[in-house]
Amino acid sequence: MGRWRCPPLLLLLPLLLLLAPAPRAQQQHFMEYVERRITLLEERISQWHDQSSRYSTELRDFKNQVLGMLEAAEKEREAMRAEAESAAVRVDRLEREVDYLETQNPAPPCVEVDETLMEKQVATAKQRKNEKYTKLTDCSDTIASVRAMKILKRFGSSSGLWTKDTAGNSEKIYVFDGTANDTVYVFPRMREFTLFSATRKAARIKLPYPWVGTGHLVYDGHLYYIRQQGPSFQVIKFNLANKTVVDSSVFPAEEQIPVFGLSPFTYIEVAADEEGLWAIYATKEDEKNICLAKLDPGSLDIEQMWDTPCPRENAEGAFVVCGALHVAYNTRLPSRSRVQCVFDVSGTLAPEDAAHVYFPKRYGSHSSMKYSPRERQVYAWDDGYQIIYRMEMKKKTEV
């Protein structure tokens, strides 16, 4: 073996330099750097601690504030509940007082069917049937077109009736919800009826007898509505001011059937125009066509009757304008309805000369159409939507 030799000193010099202790200056700089980093870290920890403490204080204050608000809300709810219970007690007491007052008032007159009088009315009406009508006014207008349509809202059932007083100046809105009921909603103005979805802004009139169909009418402070009693139908005249039945009459027509093919719930449609009151109806004697009668608004007597050429099939509603019956038709699958038959009782407007007015497509089909001669517009009920049709009028000679 060869003898081991010590490496040269030149080769060991780098290693010795690495193993040698660092100068004191470098150590001093390193320690100062570490101290600065530690100081900065301590400052950040102190800031975080301050922020955390502040957030905890704010959260605790917010919690206390919310608890106070919840306590106040609970007190208000209890107060409102107490007020509601008190109001319910007062309403119940008021209803009992109203019931007592109603018991003190005389009962509405019973409708006695005088067979002899009814037969006389029928005979008189048949004698004058289809005679030429003598007009009471100089009204010579007829409908030319629908000038505008306005959908007000959706209220109540799919079938119903809404209208104003067609003869007076009252702005009240009368609403008959459904085809069989005994409570009429009365809104003070159109604004209340349009803006409020509920009936809290409406007064309620409870009728002595329930109505049937949608052929009712408000005319000169009175409600003319249809009551069914067995196979016969009665026209009830109800005073809206004192809430009493003024008169009633059995309609002098035998074996009545629904007047409109698409509205099987309406047997008599009471209408108003510039000439007064009319009754639109149908019987089994001439079951294919619609009949028209002139009503005396005072006595409810039938002044004159006509057989019209207007068919019942696919008819959905009708109204009278200046003594001319206008019948609107639709289809079994609801679409645009159209006035396709016009019958003028005075004979001054030939059916072929009448304008066949289209109503814009809406939602379903009309369950009622009420013409207001004062406003020259039709109040319609279409599948629960209340619509106003403003009519464009022309003289009969210009159509």
C-alpha cells in the first residue's frame, strides 16, 4: 500500500473559509432584519386584534338592536291582534243590530202569480206582437265600429256582470259575481274598482232573493234582476236607495229556454237604451231564434213583443241601441266575437245595412255585455276580465 499524504493546503482553503465563523457585522445585520420582521408581524397581529374586537362590539350592538326591534314588532303584532279582535266584536255587534233592524222593517212583498192577470198580459202582448214600434225618442244612431277597448282588471268568477246605472249620473260600479248569488258589490267609483283587487273598498247589498244568470240591469236608481221560481222567471225591481223590493212580475212567456246558445245560464237579458227598458229572451215555441220585448220600467208590464231573425245558436250576448237589437256571436272554441245579427224594431235599419262589428280577441267568451246609452260604451265580462268597449256611432242613414 502507498503511504497516505496530506492534501495540499491550497485545496483545503475554501472548506476552511466555509467553516469559519461569519463576521460579526453580518450577524448583526441578520439579527436586525429578524427583529424588524418580528416587530412588523406583532404590529399586524395587534391591528387584527383591534379590528376583531371592534367587529365583535359592532356585532353585539347590532344583535341588541335587532332584539329590540323584534320585541317592538311583537308588541305591535299583539296590539294589532287585539285591535282586530275588537273590530271583529264590533262588526259582529253591528251585524246583530242590522239583523234586528231588518226584522223590524216590513217583509218584501210576496210574489203572487195571478193566473188571470198573467193570461191577460200574454194575450195583450201577443195581439201587439210584431207590430210596428212607435219610437219614443228621435234617436237614429247605430254602431259603426269598436273605437277602443280597455281591459280594467280581473275580478271574481269566469262568469258575471258589471255595470253602472245606465240612466242616472251615478259613478258607482255594481258587480254581480257569478251566475247564482244574492250579494251585489258596489264600488263608489271606477278608481276604487280598478285599483283594489279585494272587495274591502266595496259595499255589499244582500238581495231578498238570489239572482240567476247575468241578465240584470241597474236603471234610474233601481236594480232589475231575474229570479227563478220553479219553471217560471220573475223580474224583480229593487230600490237601491232604501234596499226594498218595489215591484215584481212573472215574465209572461211560456216554456222559456236559455236565450244565448253559448251562455246557458241566462234566460232573460234585461237591457236599456235611449228608448227605455227591453227584455231579450227565448221560448220553446220558436227555439231557434231570439225574442225581444219592450218593458215598462214602472209597472214591469210587457208593452210589445217581437220575433227576431237572430238565431240562438252560437250567440253569447246581446244589447239594444236606439231600438235595434245587436246580437254577438262566437264559437264553441272562444275566438273573436262579432255582431252578426241586428234587428231594428222601428224598421228604419235594414239588417243588410247594419255594420257587423268585430270585438277584438280577448281571453274567452262574453258572459255579459251591457250597453250604456249615456256613455256610448259596452261593459263586458270576459272569462273573469272586466272590459270596456267604446263604440263609434253613426246615423242609420250613413251606414
